[in-house]
Amino acid sequence: MKRHSNRHQLRLITEISLTPLMDLVLVLLFVFLLAAPLLKADKDLLAASAPAPSAAPAPAASTTPAETMTLVVNNDQSVTLNGAMLARADLPLSLKQLAQRKPGIGIEVRMHRDLPVQQLVETMQLLEEAGIQKTAVTTHADEP
């Protein structure tokens, strides 16, 4: 059996070669020097094509409804609007009348979590057709 000599012991390399690091720094410097004028040109192009800001910004109140109502769709597909029970067939007409009386109204749609998504889509379409723009959607379970 051969004996291993201790002449070839592993040594810890304590030196770090700076050449690859300097190569990386120079390449990044070169890339950024080339890219900076191109990015500035893109910003100038976007600024020239964007419409000028209006003198009077839209009031913040236009994004928040003046009044909110709750439309609850239960598991049995019964509908209540602010606690008043409605027939599903009467909902489009009621929503249109509500939108005409109170133009900035917001509606919170509370769907039962077991209903299919198609039911939510149909309800949101009814709201859109009635002209109600401000909506919020939440889900609920059976309430006691």
C-alpha cells in the first residue's frame, strides 16, 4: 500500500484576482455610457407625445362616491338592495332608476362565495348598463 506524502497538502488561497472584477466594472461602465443617451432620448420622445396636463386637475371627490349602497346576492340568488328585497327581473330597472336619481352613487356588490363567477359577471354587466361606474365587490358566507 502506498503512503501519501504530506508534501502536497491543500492550501487556502488568500489572494483574490482583481482582473475579472475590473473587466466587469469596465463592461458595465461602457453599457451605461451607451444606454444613458438612449434613455434620455426615450424620455424626450415620450414627453413630446404625451398630452399636456390640464390646467385644472379633476377633483378628488369624483373618484369617491357621494353615497354608497349595498347590493347583496345570496346563495339562492335572491337580491337585496340596501336591505330591500328585489325580484331578480326587477333589478335592471331599479338600478337604472337609482343611477338617474343619484348619478354619483357607488354600489358595493356582496356576492355569496358559493355562487359561480358568471353570476358576478352578469351582475356587474347590469350595473354597467344602468350607468353605475363606481363599484366594489366582496364575498360573504351565510349570515346568521
